[in-house]
Amino acid sequence: MKNLVLLIIATVTFGFAQAQDPKKLLNEVSAKVKSYDNIKIDFKYNLNNAKEGINQDTRGDVTLNGDKYVLNMLGTTTMFDGKNIYTVVPEDEEVTISRYNPAEDKQITPSKMLTFYEKGYTYKMDITQNIKGRKIQFVKLIPIDSNAEIKDILLGIDAQTKHIYKLIQTDANGTKYTLTVNSFKTNQPISTAMFTFDEAKYKKDGYYINKLD
């Protein structure tokens, strides 16, 4: 799941691309995201490695509330309550609990999928596209760290809503992760209990609780 690169495409006209400063545009996206109480995203996720002959598609959804999140993907639910990460695998009837250490996390996790670009990258405007009537401006992000595992990231931003529509991450080994947003809902009526792990419930249901820390 850590390799999930909540890769978040629509385009603007050439004139828009010329007029916009990429950092300014990203700041507008960040400010918009932080103005919401919560966000729910349904997405399509693709992993492609031409050398290994791998091309896999899947769908998922994630609900974000500040740093907290609940991610459903590949039959697994991953929840972060601000301190611990809970990975629930119904097929195995197992829950893995691990303490989150931000110093060890260099991946684009769900809790920072909409703001990860604020630090550690240089920026430049890339192509624009018109997708189903939506204008999307792409910004290319290149890690400042020359030893980073990530080669570059293309971030597609809806010119009208300032929401991220697509994220395409290419790793140094050529593996490409693409996340396309199918729906982007904000300020939904959700319960705070959604981000609280009920260990007793899973024990009652016969799940094995695996505590790593």
C-alpha cells in the first residue's frame, strides 16, 4: 500500500499554461484542499512496468479527514487514526497494526496524497489536455534529492476546480504508477468513529490481531 501513489488530468489552454507559475498553481490546489473538512475520492489505479510485462488496473476509494484516512483497495482496508496504521485483510481474517513513523515514510501515502508536492520538488509547467470537456494543466515535479527513487511526477490539475485529477509517477527503474480520480466529493456527512479501530469487534469475528510494535 505504501507504493500507492494516490496519482491524482484535465487541461487548460496554451495561454493558461503560459500565464501560470507552477508553484502558484500548486499553492492554489493546496489551499483548496485544506479548506475542506473532509474529502472522499473514488479512483482508478494502474501499475505498469514494461520491462517485466506488468500492466495492472484496479479501483479503490479513500476518505480523508486531516491526516486520518480510510483506504479501500484490492480487497484490503487500510486505516490511519493519526498514530497507528491498521491493515484489515478479510480474506485472511487478519489485522496488522503498526505505529506510523513519518521519518521512515518517503512514499506518497493517502494522508499526504493531495499535499505531498509542497516540499522536496522543483516544478515546471507541462502539457495541457482537454478531457471530456475538462481542461487539465499538468505540472512536472522533479525530486530535489538526486538519489530519490522517484524519477518524476506529472500532476494533472483541473483548471476550473483546482482539484487534482491525475497523478503519474515514474520511478527510477521505469515503473509507472497512475492514479485517475473518478469522483471527488467534499464535506461529506461522515462519523468520527470511521477513523477509530475497534479491536474488540475484530477479535469477536475471529480475526488474528498482529501487532508489529
